[in-house]
Amino acid sequence: MAGSSGRSLQKMDMGDSMDEETRRLVQKHQLQDDATDDSVEVVIWMRDRVGIHVTLECAGHEATAEDLFEVVVKERNLPQDCDNVFSIWLVSPLLELRLKKSHKPFQFAQMWDEFCVLYTDSKPDEISRDEPVVMFQRNVFLTLEEEMNICHEVMLSLLYHEAKFNVIEGRYVVQPEEYDQLAGIQALIHLEHYNANTHTRDHYKEELHKFYPEFMRKPKSTKFFKFGKNDGVEPLEVRVERAHRQISGAYKDKDIKQALPALYRTYLEVCWQYAFYGSAFFEGKIQKQVGKIKGHLPGVEKDMEVLVALNTDGICIIDQLREDPMLAVPYEELSWALDTNEEEENRMAVLMLQFLVKEEGEEVTKVLQVFSSQAKMMDALIESCVKRKHQQRDQSARDGISVPDGAGKKFRNERFCSKITNKLEKMTLSTYSLKGDKIPMRDSN
């Protein structure tokens, strides 16, 4: 759902199994579904904006996600075994839903209004206008290590375009200099070598929406209600021009078409450093303390809109308003629980996250509550990811494989959350000793 940050999509993922409400919806529509021999026309889209138009003959509405997947594999000359890399999704301005192989996209599209009611806070008129399209995009269960081994050019291209989409949408929040680096790579891929005669600053200025997320393109006087001069701040068109010129120099003796796989990979390597890469995203709310400095009594709590990013390695919490990652916790350090609040009317479900931190030299556990209409979906996805990690670890043990410390973590800098500084002071957290005793909240004022 489009929030205050202007994002147009939120991802949903059922994990390996559907929750009971979703299962009931599917069963209901299976009973209502009238058998028909009509053909169905569908367009399968990819993040590179290429669409594959296909007519499904004879009861086309019965086609499964696996059937559509095979169409893309054939049309884009992808390896037959790429189902661990990509999945079929249903995507709309309100949400994205990953489909398992046996799911029927036509059936799920018919249920879309009900999914939106269950899993978003959208208004009825927004839901009535919302229509999903079929997308072919990254499988959320693809691990970073598996992706790092991909060399196939078409696969790298699709992964690059999806990462670029997430950067421009503001989901992948990187360092300021890295935005410029990514913009330079993107310019070389799409505009080819830098040419001072054609690649003018006016040209870049008109195209900034293709290189930088919206929050970076906003005038500084309107962002966070800050006013005053912006002395010393370079215009984005100057930054992207410099980045384009620099990377063009690095590739001056290379044909761009031949260099594309290396450029795709270089772009991805920047994104691979971050805990939220390859995540399914969910919208939620957490509570934060509002102190005297903001004109309120200490202890007053206020809702903060956040994005919850879940991938195969852990969870990341991002402040939607300030585009600021606040928390990254790998599954090895996480415990979680779901409270559906079904007995309390008009109260959202909550996902409770418990994790270890060191505070004033003492190891304690913190508990964060994330309120969300999609809490059940998050719970199912975390459970699936943790289950898969256990299975992979058990398989490695059976195969006698030992992984040296730091191996496979080149782009995580040996720690899942290395690029993200946990900003615990911005969140309302309960604190417990390792024995389980609650520790009173310290006064930060």
C-alpha cells in the first residue's frame, strides 16, 4: 500500500504453507469455480519491463504458476533448474503475493479483493480499483550464497533490474556515495559510454527519477520539515554525471554489450552488502518513545510506520518516513512469537521479536512489537526460512561439510547486520535479563 514515503508496493509471502484464513479463501473459491473450456490471455511481466503475452488454451483459468513459469523459461532461454532463483508473483499497487507452483494465478486474481481486505489496511475504494498483474521475479528463498554463484547473463539481468527497482522505490537504502555508484553503473548500462556532447546535466536532471529514490529527489526544505540553505550540497545531476564519467573511464576499452554481465554483477555486489537484500517487504507499525525534547511528556508513545524486510538470513526494520534502517537481526539471534489478538476487536495482530544485545557491558534480551495486518504472513515466512536453514545445516553435517568462519559472507562483512547500526533508542523495547527478569526502562532524557 502506498504510504507516506510514496511506495506503491508491499510484498507478501506465505512461506511454505498458507495460514488458515488464506486456506479457507482458496477452498471457497475452488468450490465456486465453474469448470470452463474458455481460453485465457495473460501477460507475464519481468522487472526489465519485458512482457510475455501468452494464450492459455482449453480451461486456461486452471493454469498453474508452474505452467506460467515454464513459458518464461522457454521464452527467455533460462536454465530449466532456475525455479530456486525465480518465482511467479501476483503484483498490484497494494500488494505482491508469491505463488507456489501448484497455485492457480487466475483463481488468486479472483480472490484479490479478499486478500487486500485480509492483509492490507487499504480503503474499500482503493481495493475496488486494485488489479494484480503476473510477475516473474526473484524467489525470496534464494540464498545470497546461491545468487553469488550465478553467471547466466539473462538471470543476472533480471536480478539487476529487480534490485534497481528496489533501489529506486526506496526499499534498498544504501549509503549516499553508493547511490552515486549505482547510478553510474546504471547510466553506463542504459546510456552507454559517457559523451559530454549528449550526456548533459540537463539530460540527467530530466532522468533523475530513473536513478535515485524519491526521498533523495525531494527539495531539502521539505524533507523532515527542515528549512534553510543547502550550502555545499551537490545537485544530483552533477553526482550522476560524475559517476557516469568515472565508470565510463574504467570501461573505456570495453564493448558495453560484452561487459553487461560484469556490470550487472557489480551493481548487485553493492546491494549484496545489506541485510535487507532479497527480502519480502511488509508494512507495519512499531511504537517509539516521544520525550521532552519534542514537547511531550516522557513516556508518551507514538506509532512509527516501518517496513519489515525478511529474507533467508534474518529480519530488518526500516523507518519508512526517514528511509533509515534501524534494526537488523539474523535468525541465529532471534526468537519470535505471533499474537493474533483475535479476541480483541479492532486490534491488529502483532509479531513479537526477541533478540540479544549488549547494554552497558551486560547481555540482555530486547522485545520489539510489530503491529501489522500481515503479521501472520511474516510469521509463516520466518518459520519457513528458519526451517530451511536447519535443513541446510543438517544436510551439510550429513555430507561432512564444514564451513570455515567467514566463508560465504564476503558481502556481509562477516556479519549479517554489518552495514546497519541498530538504533534501539528510536524504538519502544522491553528489556529482560538472560534469566527472564524484566528490567525497568532506563530514562534516556
